[in-house]
Amino acid sequence: MEVPVIELRPETQDILRRVEELTGVPVDVAADSTQSTLASMTPARGGAPAHLIRANPSLGEPDYLIIYQCGFLLRQYAIPADERWDFAGTAQGRDEVGRLVRRSGQLAQLPDTAKQQLTQQLFDGLLTQLRSYPIGMRIDSWIHETFPNLANLQRDAIAHQQQENQSVLRPEIRSFAPKPVYDANVTMNAAYAIFCDRVFGKMGYSIPFRSAGFEKPGRALVEILQSTPDDPTSDRSLVDSWAENLGLSGWYQWIPLQS
């Protein structure tokens, strides 16, 4: 099925040109209503002809979502080539999640195939959060300060994401998921909620996480964010500091970026 092209604002087009100039690779942007997330970005690797950005049109204009995804590429390529790294999970981390699933009450009763699938899902989801949340907060601050015309789009997208993040506080999910995985996931969600309340002016996103007992660990992550220099060369150390705080060190590795 052909993916439809979408109309973009001038500032979004400018950012896309910056990405293309910085990376030397074009960016292919299109609407995709089939994906579960609001937007996704697949960097060009292994000789791929373009970076791929797909935005779910459910929220209307995708400009904030596209610029947000571009922010990761801009930060990654803003540092010297020999200091650029990719993020990948390790067997140690995957095995640890598998062990937690096998020892976790209801989950231990699942068929082996289901346990393996759940292990991969939980592992991938947690590492995606770890890689994207702290750096994504840097990007959100940049968008908030640099593109005031996108303020409403940014607020709408963040409100949608916060609603999804709060859904994991439901008792049936808390009782089902392995505690270390659940706690790490919700702590990062709490940090994002606290961050958004501070940046956008007491939106109340952190209140459910406070009620659930995750405000203190969430604030600890935000303090790490605030105490780490806000430049792309510090992004690795920012992620590593979050991982250490969450007990996820060793669950991933940094590998040299392959063009």
C-alpha cells in the first residue's frame, strides 16, 4: 500500500533540510495510520537511501511530531563522526527480563512461546524508553523554546502521550508485570510527567504518579536531567546515569554508529 505524502509547515521543511545537510541523506516523510505510535523514525543505516519518518495522522498536523523525530538525528550528528554511537540491547538484559517473567506469578503459567514473546516485548519497550525519554526531553525543551507556532501541536501530542503513560497505573497492569520492569517503566513515565508540568506550566500530569508513589523516583531522574550538560556530547552520559539509577546498567551497549 502506498504511504501518502503530507503537507508540512515551512519550519518543518527547514528542519528536514538541516537533517539532510547534516547527515548527507534525504528524509522520507509520510503519513501512516497503521502504526501504534504517534510517530516513528528509522535512521538510514547500511546504505539505505533515506531516513524514514512516519507520522500517524490521528492528531492532525504532524509538524511537531516530525520535528521531534528530527531532533534525535540532529543531536546524534551534531558531534564528531568518531563519537557517534548507536544503542543496542544486550543478552544480559534480555535474559534478566526472561528470568523475571518466568518467576512472576501469573506470567510463569504462560506457554513458553508466550513467555518468550512477552520477554522481548517488555525488554524492547523498556530500552526504547531509556534511549528516547531523557534525550526526548532535551528535544521537547528545544521545540518549546524555538518553535512557538507549534505550541498547540506540542501540547496536544504530549497530552495524548501522557494519557497513554497513565494507563499503566491501572491495578491489573501493576499486578501483572514483573515489579523491576514495571517500576522502571513507570518511574520514567513519572519523570516525563514532572518534566512536562515544569515546562508547560502545571498541567497536572504528575498527579497520578504522585498518588501511585512514583513522584520521588521520577524527580530523581529529572534532577539527573537538569544536572547533566544540555549538549549532544552529553547524551550518552545522560542515558547511562538514568540506567544506573533505574538498575538497567548492563542491559544495553553503545556501538559505533554505522553509516
